[in-house]
Amino acid sequence: MTRSAPPLSLAVITASVRDGRLGPTPAGWFARRARARAEFDVHTVDLLAHPLPLVLPAPGQEPPAEAVAHRDALRAALARSDAFVVVTPEYNHSFPAALKNALDWFLTEWAAKPVGFVSYGGLAGGLRAVEHLRPVFAELHAVTVRETVSFHTAWEAFDGEGEPLDTRSSEGAADLLLDQLHWWGSALRNARAENPYGS
Ligand SMILES: Cc1cc2nc3c(=O)[nH]c(=O)nc-3n(C[C@H](O)[C@H](O)[C@H](O)COP(=O)(O)O)c2cc1C
């Protein structure tokens, strides 16, 4: 990014919608970390605030009236983003169904944009969810970045203020992820502006 380039619009997406979820804790921490960097304009997207039906509308059809506002709000939040960070737990060695549903509702909103992951879970730190997400995002024409932030035994990984107990390694991993997102996000934003993707 040159000095004059506007900040990249970065969506930090909370993928867990479970009652009593931990998700807002790692998502909140990561969003604060990203906001400390002037090159990002950070906004948060909580899938719990945008419940979408599992029954997808047929092509050309509208979803039920109560789903329209959620779909439109989520679509607008994704569309205005230049980059995404998905904050995902691991459920049964993969990622939550609510996240898969949100991915299936949209296509162009993800395309030609980078995606990073903050994962959490038990011993594997949610990394099996991340590895399942990579081919899904490839199908959506998104680019996943290599570096991840991962919290194992996640329910023990944060203090009462929502800060990671292992501050140094978590912050280091977050900064690497943000560096890569910034490179890809800037390159792809320029490329989309020059030549709209899929045109
Ligand atoms: C349905 C379910 C399945 C889970 N499966 C796994 C798993 O396969 N591997 C793992 O490391 N943790 C697993 N966990 C533990 C979660 O990763 C952990 O509880 C995490 O905090 C869940 O995120 P959430 O609290 O934001 O929903 C599972 C939890 C739930 C609720």
C-alpha cells in the first residue's frame, strides 16, 4: 500500500453462534489488535446477528421475508470488505455449520479477496477447522493466507479482560497474519479495480 492508499476494509467474522460461546473473546481480541494498525479499517461481523435459513432459495427466488434483511445486511458487510478474518472454533474436527451456511449464501462477495483464520479449540487449536475451510474458500474464489493464529485449550487461553495469556506468541502470530492479509488485500484490491474479477 502506498501512503495515499485508503485503509483496507477488514471484516472480523465470528463464526460460532452457540449459546455460551467463547467466540466473541478471540474475535474481540483480534479486532482490537487489527484496529491498532492504521492500514486497516476494521469492522466486525457476528453470524449470530445474521441468522440465515438452511433452506437456500431457488435461483432467482427471494428467501422468506424475515431472512431478507439478514441476508442483505450480511451481503453488504461482506461486499464492502477487502479482506476477511474468520474466527472459528473446531466442532467435530471441522468448522461450525452456521459458517458453512453463511458461505453457501454468497459467492461474489468473497471472490478475489484474502481470508485469514483465527482458530481455537481443544488440543488441535481449531486447525482442523482451518484446513477444511481452505478448499471451501478456494471454491468461492477467495485466497487463504498461510499464517494462522491458533488457541489450543481455548477456554483456558484468555484472562478476564479477554486478553490471551500467552500474549507474546499470540500477538506475534496476529501481526504476521495481518502482514500477509495486507499484502494480499492491497494487491487484490488494486487488481479488482483495474480489472473487475470474472469480467
Ligand atoms: C459440537 C462441538 C464439537 C466439538 N468438537 C471439537 C473437536 O472436534 N475438536 C476440538 O478441539 N474441540 C471441539 N470442541 C470444543 C470447542 O472447540 C470449544 O468448546 C470451543 O470453545 C467452541 O467454540 P465456541 O465456544 O465459540 O462455540 C467441540 C465443541 C462443540 C460444542
